[in-house]
Amino acid sequence: RARPSRSPGRCSPTSASAQTQIKPYFMVIFDDSGSMSDFFQAREQALTQVIGWAPDNLRSDDELAVVGFSGDTYLLVPPVQVGGPIARGDRQPPTDGTSLSQLLNEVASMPRTSCATTMVLLSDGKFHDLPGSTDEARTQLRQAGIDELHLLVPGEEIEIEQKWAGLYPYAAPVIFEGTDSGETALVFGQMNEVPGARARVHPVPGVRPGGRSDGEDNQRVV
């Protein structure tokens, strides 16, 4: 389905020199399933730190959104420019399952942005509906307008399905101590560095800046 548009020009480069630094849109995704309950408290504290950190460390017209999901999906922080007020909602009770497709469908329904969209997914990776192939995985991300994907795993003891590496070779798990709110906030900050300072990040193949795909691989300048 078509994604509604936001105000024109938001996150678009304003000059030729700006073409080398596409403005980012950070979408932080929290897995609210029961298997993640040990990390809820640290995560909520980290979110408070990130919301306080963003205005001083990102550009005022960069965008931030925070989404919670399990079987269903809801907005903790609706898409907003970090230079303005950031309204935070309440965490919702988890529902059965951990649906990646439901999450991506919800993301796809959000207003379109011209920002380069980075999805930072905090999860143990226990999805009940992973796609069946790399091409299907790529298509889901392209339809959701996702340019970059990161999987943050809150503990060395958590085993990620081997299937993940084949489906998302550009999103190797980043493991950290998820019961420590300071480390959780720090790893979010590292993922949210401005493009140009993080050549280690691989864009999602087939997705162009702002989620607009024309069938070519995305060659982002960083």
C-alpha cells in the first residue's frame, strides 16, 4: 500500500555539498515479547537517556521514532524531528508471538520520509515468521522503506537463529550487556552516529535513500 507523505523537503539535502551526508531517520525498535522481559527496565532507562541525548548530538531536523512490538506493534515515540518536543508514550503489554512481518507492515504504513532510514532492532531474534529467502527479506525491508538494519542482542548467552545470517548478511548481531542501562544507551548512540562517521555500516541491498527503490543496489556515499 502507498505510504502517506510528510511535509516536503524534510531530511532532504539542501545543497550540492550536502549530497555526501544524507540526513538520517533513526527508528528504534524494542522487542516486547516475554523472552525479553529481563531487559525491560534497563531498556526503559536507556530510552530516557537516548531521548535526552538526541537533541545535543543529532541535527535538529534529523528524525527519531521508537516502536514496540511483540505479536502487535505500537508507537512509543511517533516520528518526530529531534529539535522539537519528543513525546513518549507508555509501553503496552506484550501479545502472543514475535512478528517481524507485522512490525515491517506497520513501519511501511508510517508517513514517507526523504531521510535515509536506519532501523535499530533490540531483540533476541526469536521471530516466528522470518522470511523464506534473502530476496523476500530484501523486499520486506524495501517496502518498509528501511535503508539500514541493525540487530542488537542484549546478552552473549542468547542464541540467534543461524537463518538470520543468511537472510540479513548486512545486519550481523551486535551483542551487548542488556541489563545495563548505560551500556544499552551507549550501543544505541553508536548505531545512531551520523552517516559519514560510520563506514562500517552496510546499507540494505536494493534500497535507495529514503526508501525509494528503483531496482538498483543502494550505493550510499559515506
